[in-house]
Amino acid sequence: MKKVITEWKEFLTESSISRTYEHILNHDTGFMTAFRDNTKDRTKCMPDHSNTMENYERNRQLKAVLLNKGYGVTDVDGTYVEDFGTDAAKEVKEDSFFVVNLKNDPNFKDTITGLGEHFCQDSVLFVPRGGEQSYLIGTNDADFPGYGNEEETGEFLGGKEGEFMTRVGKSKRPIRFAEGLETKARMQNNTKFLISRLAKQVLQEMKGDS
């Protein structure tokens, strides 16, 4: 996620809040996107990372990899600040993903960080199981948080299930969660095949970049 989310407060039914809260208590989770305000600007991307395809196709590729890894994925609508803290800072609205490490993959953090780098994001947000802390992990050369840096953002859960918010940065931005959690296992066979094929393509590109 190449921007900084500063306060997250969803507009869910209580049942949806409870389900999302439960995921964070029981699994590592993360928030990320493949969107960029200018997909052709590669100045902050790591060498040989980030294609210039349109944002919706980039997100389609990202989601395919996440699902193929066995993670649960929920669509998220949010408002973010790209190039936070610089003269180029810009508020943008983007489609993002709430990602749940349902099978407790030990490589989850490395996977979402690597995907953030591949899609030239400023950062991804990683929430270790339990939600007692969360971290912005820098995945390109943006000034904040900076490539490879981990910025603590405080307790994600905020101690109140009904409010379910966290503070990241200095200003306030809303975020909205979709209902339900998508997994590859629940999809039809032809959809599973397409996801696997697209994910394989992206992973091959990432392997070539490294």
C-alpha cells in the first residue's frame, strides 16, 4: 500500500465487525493494494519492479496471488495519502485488500512485503496476530516510511470492537470493508484455474525481478 492510512473506521454491520475482529485476533493480517496514482511513474520503484499496466489489472493480479497462496481476501474502499510528508503528497481513493493468513503461513509477512515491492507501493500494513501492534513496512523509495523500514502504528484493535480503528500517521482517513471473506477454496473450478494461471504469471515475473 503505497500511501499512509491515518485512521481507519469502517462502516460495517456489527456482525461484520465481529468477523473481521476475530480474524485479527486469530491470524496475521495485512492491508495492501496494487494501485498507483501514476502507474507510469517508476522513479521510486525498486529496480525492475512495477509494471505500467492499468490499476484494475494490477489489483486483479495481486488478488490472484493472494488467493492462490490460500489467504482470505476482502475488498476495502479507503482514502490514502500517497508520498506522505512531501510536497508531492496527494490524497487518493483506491481499491485495497484486507488479507487474512488463514493457514498461518510462516512466510505471510515476506509475501505481502514482496508483493508490495513488486507493485511499487510506498508500504504495506502488517498486523501480527492479536492486533496488539501493527506496522507500516516500506516497499519502495518513498520518503515515508522508506524502503525496508518498519514504522510502528500502535494497537490495531484500539481496545473497542465496536469502533475497530487504528491510528497511522497524523490525519484522519476512513476505510470501508466489503462483506465476507473470499477464498480460492470456495470458488468454482474454472475460476480456480484462472486464478492459478494469473498467480503463476506474477510469481514468475517476481522471480525474474530478483
